[in-house]
Amino acid sequence: MLNKPWHKRIQYERLKRGWSQEKAAEHLGVDARVLRDWEAGCHVPIGKHRQRLSQLYGRSIEKLGLVNPKPIK
């Protein structure tokens, strides 16, 4: 999975848990549209949201590819 782009990694972690975008967004304290944009690679999560993603999915920021992520669009 480390060869996948950051946005696919966070999507993978959500799907692995069987969560909808709405459910994961609720856990993260963001709107589902925000999570959709992250998973599409359109927007990059800011520092506090990177930390929340790391905590929620039990993966380091590095393993999620969130050290220096760039939007793809």
C-alpha cells in the first residue's frame, strides 16, 4: 500500500473498516464533502486533520503519505 498516493491510502483505510464517508467524517469531525475532496485528492488535509486521520486509522502520518501531500488536481 505504500506505493499508493496519499488520497488512496486514506480511502483504503476507511473502506477496510467498512465505513461510509459520512461515518468516517463524523469520527474526524469534518463534513463528508471535505473527506470526499481529500479522498479524491482535490484538497489536502491540514496538520490537525492529518493527526486525526492518523489516530482514527491507527497509522502514522508517514504511512498514510501525509508528510508532504500534494493535491492531484
